Amino acid sequence: MPIEPASEATLNRAAALIRGGAVVAFPTETVYGLGANALDATAVARIFEIKARPTFDPLIVHVLDEAMLERVVERIPARAHRLIEAFWPGPLTLVLPKSAAVPDIVTSGLPTVAVRMPAHPVARTLLERAGVPLAAPSANRFGALSPTRAEHVARSLGEAVDLIVDGGPTEHGLESTILLLEPRPTLLRPGAVAIEAIEAITGPVAREVDDATRPLAPGRLPQHYAPLTPIRVVRDLASVPPAERSGAALLAFTATVPGYAASRVLSPSGDLREAAAHLFESLHELDALALARIDVEAVAETGIGIAIMDRLTRASAR
Ligand code: TXA
Ligand code: MG
């Protein structure tokens, strides 16, 4: 497996690979990304090939700083400035009018580009040394669970990736929040930045896209982020009969219950952030056991809990 720790030498090699049109997996503070030079259509095409991702699904472009941002957007809408100030670098993705420099394959022909400025030091060093914006979706096969560790990338994509830069487990463990700004602030995907924190700056954010302006966003497909084992979301663990527990795995929020073949707890203290950080990782582990089903305990739909329940609902749809 082409996994290498994020040493100076590896980061230099990764940057050189990117400049040469290769595809490199790297850590961000949310999940691992599969990156290529966003301004090189041929390099970006390899991302779609490796992920088996349909080309109608546009990619997120990662930038180092505002100078790099200005290369990929045509203009910065007024309401973007305060969000950028508050949340960048960090796990908020903004959908902005794209510049001519961004090839259509990146945006699936949309006039907008999804951009974020990552906070992870490895991602930032790579951006700085490569000197180009990085188009990077999550580094997993299309529709599968997002990777929160280098080994998850290797398991999902294997030898197809030129290099996997290992920066350890990711901090948030859940993808960025995606916000459309025009014609009005609209949540396209709940994520690591709580929607309430955004609304404190922008005022009310629409939760549903008007059909007329609906962009294609497969992260919004009913079935997505799915492990191989069937998932069931359970609101009351006590209500699951013993016969349904044996042979199945449990992913509990604060405490396990007896009778399951295997179990994991997301956050003993009931902290939703901690639960989000462990969600995909725990699902990867329980999925590897190949049991009949994974029961996942529902969490409260506030703050980051909204993003957790969004992923669980999609992962459980079959
Ligand atoms: O945390 C993250 O956002 C991670 C890390 C690697 O940055 N990336 C990530 O990328 O989750 P991906 O490709 O798995 O999800 C990007 C989502 C897709 O659902 C895509 O449809 C949507 O962003 N998207 C991209 N460009 C868009 C655009 N111009 N308009 C609307 N949605 C867009
Ligand atoms: Mg993804």
C-alpha cells in the first residue's frame, strides 16, 4: 500500500506528484481527501476514475488562502466575507461563482464552484508546496463510507492512488458543511460546522433547495455514505428484542446494551462532537466484522447531531 507518514520528504514528493498531474490522498480536519490540481482537467478526470464517481457529481476545491481563492472564483458575494472570517480555515464549504480557470469537469458544468480553506496542517503544507488549488472529494469509492484514517483510504481505493499521505485520524470525522450563498443562503449538506453557528451570522438559512436552483449534490442522494453491512437506526435500544441482537452489531451513543455480537460507544459523556468524530471510524470497524446488521442509536438532532443523523439516514437507506 502506498501509505507514507506525513514527513517533510513525503510532503515534498506529494507536492511534486500533484504538480505533475498525479492524484494524492491526504488528511483534512474533516475526512481524507483524494486530491489533484484543480486547474488540470486531465488530473481531475483521474479522481472520477479512481472513485468510480459519476461526472455529474462536482468536486470541492481546497485553497490555501484568499489569493488562491481569487483564482477559482469570479467574485466573492458580500455575505461570504463574514462567513470566511468566522469559519476559515475550517470545515465550511461555500458554493461561489466560478472563475474561467476552473475546468468544467471540476464543477460538472455548473457555473458555481464549491470551495473551502482547510485547517489541517498537512493539507495546508501540501497546498502551499504544490502551489495550486486542490480538487478533492472524500477519498473513498463513490457512495461508500468516508475515510477518517489513511488505512480506510487504502482499503477503499488501494493501489489506484499514487500516494496516501498519513496524518493520523481526522479531527471532526465528518465532512464539511456545504452552504449555497445565492440567491439565498441554503444548506446543501449538514456537516462539521453546526448550522446554528452559521445562522448566527447570516440569519435564517433555508434547509431545502428550491427545485429551480437545485444543484446536483449526490451527498444528498437518499442512499450514500453506506457501509456494506445493512444499517438500522434505532431510537430506543431497550425496544430491540434479544433475538435481533445476537448476530448483529451495535453502535450506541453513550452506553452499550447486552446481547449484541459486538458493540462500540460513540461518546460515554454524551458529547455530540466526540460522537461525530468517531462515527465513520466505528462504522468502518463494525462493518469489517461482516455481521448481519449494524443497529445505530439515534442522537438528538441539534448542532452537529443534525449532520450525524443526516449521514445515518442515508447510510441506512437501501
Ligand atoms: O469535508 C469535506 O468536505 C471533504 C474533504 C475532503 O474536504 N470533501 C468532501 O467532498 O466531502 P465530496 O466530494 O465527497 O462531497 C462534495 C459534495 C458533493 O455532494 C457535491 O455534489 C457537492 O459537494 N458540490 C460540489 N460542488 C458543488 C456545486 N458547485 N454546487 C453544489 N454542490 C456541490
Ligand atoms: Mg464523499
